[in-house]
Amino acid sequence: MTPETVAAAAPTAAAAAATVSAPAPAAASVPAPEAAATALVDDPASHRVLTGDRPTGPLHLGHYFGTLHNRVRLHDQGVEMFVVVADYQVITDRDLADRLAEHTENLVLDYLAAGLDPERATIFAHSAVPALNQLLLPFLSLVSVAELNRNPTVKDEIAHSRQSAVSGLMFTYPVHQAADILFCKADLVPVGQDQLPHLEVARTVARRFNDRYPHADGSAVFPLPQALLSDAPMLLGTDGGKMSKSRGNAIALGASEDETARTIRGARTDADRRIGYDPVNRPEVAGLLQLAALCQDRAPEAVAEEIGDGGAAVLKRTVTESVNEYFRPLRARRAALAADRGHLRRVLRDGAERAGAVAEATLAEVREVMGSI
Ligand code: ATP
Ligand code: MG
């Protein structure tokens, strides 16, 4: 894997057209992408990472190659890490959070199996950290309804929503995510591509808060968080769309080898026997090639070349074998950890305690600069 690219969140048209007073961004405070990537290697202690997932189902290969792999890499380099299980955000696009406790524990299981150490990484559910959620109120005052309305990820999630009407929570969810990121003053956020518009909201909130409520000495309360994209910022699912927990098109990290084979056998391909890597014209085949390539740590073109005229059958066999081989150690660790559910709950309890102390300190600072008594 090559080092991750830092997606420098450039101010979007939406931000520029904001109706809420938004002073021009302080360009000097936004580190250049290369600077951030270098700083990461040189000075891990100067960074703090926040990432997370919704407990809507088991983590899949899109999570692993999209963000989890980067999280573990940063964690191993000694960067301080917070991982949020975004349980309130489950009910943004459905009426009930189905099997919430089970999905939450299973996320923790996936994190630990992937290599996160709960002694060093703070893993917590945001519903268990009240001070984090309280940040939502001042933050909501910093964005306009028009800006939220234009958010492309919110639009996509509304299109796939299981609710008949768009709830207020769906609408304000990017601002809640800003609270998830800013409560611990994270400056790096490993995410998939679909999250870039949300990251932009978090940066807008931080920038406007800092401008409106500076410390008495003029210093800023929040850093401007940057997105960290991996080499696979948008892994495709078996239907050719974004691999997603909620869309029935995913290969779960914890799936058995047989389940993996069955899911890949059912993947959409095309009628052309000659396998080639062409993401624009043959996205389904390209998605499968990318998956095999990531597991083999090779270029997708090289995998395609090897399959040649083998058609979809050889392509799917190659992908299945690559995935099962690559994830065998992780799956074995996952199975060993799965027996002790009490341990998973303890991880969440300790994490909530640590995150709670950080959130309380940030909230106190926010209240102070706002002039609260
Ligand atoms: P849901 O369908 O419930 O929204 P999801 O699969 O989209 O689930 P999230 O919990 O919404 O997963 O996303 C968690 C993180 O994983 C985010 O940073 C997101 O960008 C990243 N991610 C999700 N799917 C992919 C994917 N297919 N490729 C790369 N990254 C992904
Ligand atoms: Mg999602």
C-alpha cells in the first residue's frame, strides 16, 4: 500500500454561498496535504485521530480498505486515536435501531480483530458521552438550512433511506458528526470518499466557531480537521454501487470462507470474456479486480492481465481466493475474541469514561468562550 493521501478539504461552493456569516477561511491555518502526511511520520504525537462507524451491521471490506487499515497504521505509529460507534446516527435513516447492542459489540470485535488496542485507542458509543452531544446546539447555529440541504451525502442517504419522510436528525447528521470530530479536537479523520462533504461541514463549523468565539488571547478553540483517504476510498459492492452495510451488497470482514465465495459468486459482472481494468466503462469488473489487487498488494491491471480471457468465472475465483487468504488471520483473531462479550462491553465502558472526560473539558472551554456562566 502506498501512503494515504490527505484530501485537503477545499472550501466548497456551498460553504462560499453560506447565508450564515462566515468569515473567509484562514488559509495559513490549513496545512498543505504533503505537510500533514510528512508530519504524520515525523511526529505522530502531534496528531489526534477520530474515526467511526454506524452500528447498522457488520463491518465490510469497504471499511477495511477504506479506513480501518489506515486507522490501524496510524495507531501503530503512535497517533492518539478515538473511535466512535455512532449509535444515535443509526436512527437518521430508519425508525428503529435494530439489534443495536449486538451490532455495537460486533463493531468493537471488528476493531480489535483488525488490530486496534483498546488500551491505546479510545473506543466508545457517542450516546454514552452526553457532553459530546451538547456541542451540537452551538454548532447547529453555525450552519444554514440551505447548506445542509445541499449536502450530497445527505441527499444520497435520503435516497436510500428506509423512512417515508426525512427526519430532522437525518438533516442535522453532518453537524452531529462535527461534534463527534471536534469534541476531542481531532485533526485527522480517516474516512471513505462519501464522508468528504461531512468533513467539509466539520471544517466549516470549526472555522466559524473559532472566528466567532476566540479565546481572550485570540487563539482558536478547534483545529481544522483533515480527511485521510486511502487507496480505496470507495470500494464497490457486489451490485456495482458503493459497498454498504445497509444495501445488501457487502462482504463482511467476519464472513466465513464459504459465505465469501457465495457472495462473490453472486456479484454482477458483464458478458465480455476478456478481463480488463476499466473503471469507467466496466465498473463491476473493475471493482472485483480492485478487491483482488488490494488483497494481493498488486495493481488491478496486473491481476486483469493474469486472468486474460478467463471471464467472470476465473475473475470471481481469483477474488474469492485472494479475499479468503488475506483475511484468514483477522478472521481467526475475530473468532477467538468473539467468545468474550463481557470484554467488548468493558472496552466500551472504559472508552466512554475516557471520551467523557475529554468531552467535558471541551464543553467547559466552549461555554467559557461563549460567555456562559
Ligand atoms: P450504512 O449503509 O449503514 O451507511 P456504511 O457501509 O456506509 O453503512 P458507515 O458506517 O456509514 O458504513 O461508514 C463508516 C466509514 O467507512 C466511513 O468513513 C465511510 O466513508 C467508510 N466506508 C463505508 N463504505 C465504504 C466503501 N465502500 N469504501 C470505502 N470506504 C467506505
Ligand atoms: Mg454510510
